[in-house]
Amino acid sequence: MIIRPFEIQDKILTVQLWIDCGLVVPWNDPAKDIQRKLKLQQELFLVASSKEQIIATIMAGYDGHRGWINYLAVHPQHRRSGIGKRMVDEAEKRLREKGCPKINLQVRSTNSEVIQFYKSIGFTVDNVVSLGKRLQFNR
């Protein structure tokens, strides 16, 4: 397995992985999310490839105050093998190199399995309320 920056030819396999992992929701267009990320810190959009297949992704960003992680996905056949942790470790390394002091991420409160995964690799639940405001509608 190789962890490397996303390349445009990875787009179809990446979107399919996100679908297979249940990350695609009606209000987020994955193709548009990829286009947006490629305009900002594209070096923080990583994939894990094995035998010409995309088996994991992570999309990180740093705004000068906090780092963020989005689209961590590991193909269902490769889960519980340490790939998710390796993807987070690589994103953390790259964020640290940019001077990032803390990483934030959001997980749906009903996704207890993913919350447990993040806790197992050192993340803690912050006592905050996450608010959002949609500026664009994809569909």
C-alpha cells in the first residue's frame, strides 16, 4: 500500500470508495468537493492505493488556526487493518509541518463506530456545538 497525494485520475475510484463507505449524502456532491479541494492545499488530499485500486482517502486542511479532517474512508474489505490510523497519522504529520496546533473533525453523533475509532487513536470529544450554514446547494 502506498499513501500519496490525490491525482485527478483517482477521481472515479475515489468517489466510488466514498459511495461504498456511505460518505456520499444528497447535500454534498463528491465531484464538486474534489474540485474545491484541488484549489486549496491539494497536498493534504491523500489516497492509499494498492494494486491500482484506491482503498482509502483522507482530506485534510489547515486554516492557520485549526486543522480539519474530512472524507476519511477505508474500503470495507480493508477495515480494522490499521489503514485508517496510517491515513490519519500521515495527515497529522503534514498538518504538523504546516504549524497546525490542533485538529478538529466532525462525525455524525449516531456513528458510534467511527467515534470509537477516533477515540482509540487519541481524539477526544470537545465540549462544543457544531453549527453550519450552507452557502451553496449542490442539487
